[in-house]
Amino acid sequence: MFLNQLVAMHLYKTTKGIILSHQQQAFLLEEEWDALINRNNLFQYLLQLSRNKKNISDDSFKELLDNNLLSPIGNQEVWAAGVTYLRSRDARIEEAKDAGGGDFYQKVYEAERPELFFKALPHRVVGHNQEVYIRKDSSWNVPEPELTLYINSSGEIQAYTIGNDMSSRSIEGENPLYLPQAKVYDKSAALGPCLYITDQLISKETNIQLVITRNKKNVFEGSVQLNKMKRSLPELAQYLFLECSFPVGCFLMTGTGIVPPDHFTLEQQDEVNITIDGIGSLANKIAIR
Ligand code: DO4
Ligand code: MG
């Protein structure tokens, strides 16, 4: 079963309030974001809430999404998993071979403990249709399209979104100890366009697609299914919560299975479009500060 065939809802954060979209209807919710999403059985709670609400018109809904959309994050930390797909392992072994770091990636791919790293606080995160940055001191840059989990404070996966884990391959490849600089900088993370909420398991056939355009021409296109991921989603969430608590939950990017060929690097004005079945599309333009 595909993700978009599940009974599901989309929750959008906008400058005018929170919009819940369910079965072709949209509702404006007067709630505070963190308190709303950080609960068990989010799906059931939202279903109940929508029953007592008057829906807004299609035009108002469209207007809010076009002009007022924010990233679906409140005060959560963003974490990321790495080397969860073979493609990511192979690309990293290649980029780190001159630095003698290739072994680490093979080992972490096989190890019981996954690679988890801190990615961003909310002020470094952008939303749909906003700019993401490449670093001025980096010569080789790629987007990383990743299914991203919203995990509540009890450690339960409550929702999904699309994440872009922007990465400097030149800095990471020079020395694996430079990973935080390759990964963490202003506007290095994009999340959006919404939270996708379902009370059923996400399908392993869910497709993730990346399209990069330059001057309106495709310069890279790739896709991967979730079933190519080495680890399970609850396994990643469990490791993250082993010794960390998250008072309002957190986001966890689950790793990339799509890496453009080694000769490819992003340029200013490129457009990065990531689509995940059922969730929607996250588009970001590349810029330098
Ligand atoms: O090991 C470095 C980062 C890996 C990563 O971000 C990914 O596999 O998506
Ligand atoms: Mg990544």
C-alpha cells in the first residue's frame, strides 16, 4: 500500500495559524504548535478536533499556502541519521578515501548503533519555497533528500515530513571530524511543506524523488524507495531517545539514499525539489549568504 492511499492528514504551519487539511477540507486551528503536535495519538486527536470545526474556503486555503507558509517546526531540535542507505555509504567511502576515512562509513553501515548527529536548532531551518545556503568555504555541495520523522516527547513517531540535509562534501571528505561544519550552518536544513499524519505504518514502497533544475533545465534527477533503507524507523528513533530527552519532541532526518554523481555540485539559483509520496513537495532555491 502506498503512503498516499492511507487515511491521513496534512498539518500546515502558517503566519496566520495552523491549517489542518483532511479529506478535501481545510480547518483553521487556534492552537499553539508545540502543544498541539506533542501528544500521543496525534491522528485521533486531530480527527476529533476537525469534527467540531467549520472549514475554510478553498481560496483561503490556497492563499495561506501560497503566501503564509512556514516550516512545520516549533521549538524542536533537528537530528539526522547517516549512512542508512548503501548509496550514501558508497558515496562517503569515495569522498573520504584520500583522508583515509573510508572505513568508518563501512563500519557504521554494518554496526548495530546507527550514526546520529545533531543537525539544527529551529533558527537554522527554512521551509518550503525559502532559500537554503551553500557555504562560501565549500567547493562541493549537495542536497540530501530525506524522509523526516516527527517524534513526540514519549519517543513515538507521530508524523512525517520532507527534509533536506544540505551538505558540504568537500569539507566532510577532507576529514570526517569536520562533519559538524559540513552539516551545521545557517539555512542548512529545510523541512516542509507540512506534517503528514497517519495512524498507520508508512509503506516501505514510499518513493522519495529529487529533482535539481538550473535555468529551468533538469541537471539531476533521482529516486529511491524507503525499502532500500538498512534500518527501521523505530530503531533510529529508539537510539536517539536512549540518553536524550526532548520536551516538545524532535525531528529526525532518516538519511539519504540519493546522491548525485561525484562531478555534480550545486550552484547559486539552482532549484532543489524533493517529493515524497503522500507528503507533497519541498522546493528550495540555492543561495550563498
Ligand atoms: O556520515 C555522514 C553523513 C551521512 C548523511 O547525512 C546521510 O547519509 O544522509
Ligand atoms: Mg543526510
